[in-house]
Amino acid sequence: MSLRIGQKLGLVIGLLTLLPAGLATFAVWQSQLQQQETERGESVWDFALQARGL
């Protein structure tokens, strides 16, 4: 089965559309992970400061 030029072009355009979508999804995931780590660090600092005040 040989693909026509239109089908090949559609396939290439589809792949070029999926690549940025995948990168954007990864960036959002990475950002959420960083935010969770920051929140954990802040909670540790808050706990340490409260313990110091006892």
C-alpha cells in the first residue's frame, strides 16, 4: 500500500501538531511537580519555625 502525497503531508502535519502538544503537557506536569516540591519545602520551614518558637 503506497501513500499518496496528500496522505503523507497529512501524516507529517499531524505529527508536527502532536509534538508541541506533548511538550506542553510535559511542561505543565513539570510545573505542577515543582510547585508541589516548593509547597513541601515551605511546610517544613513553617514547622521548623513553629518548633523553634516553643
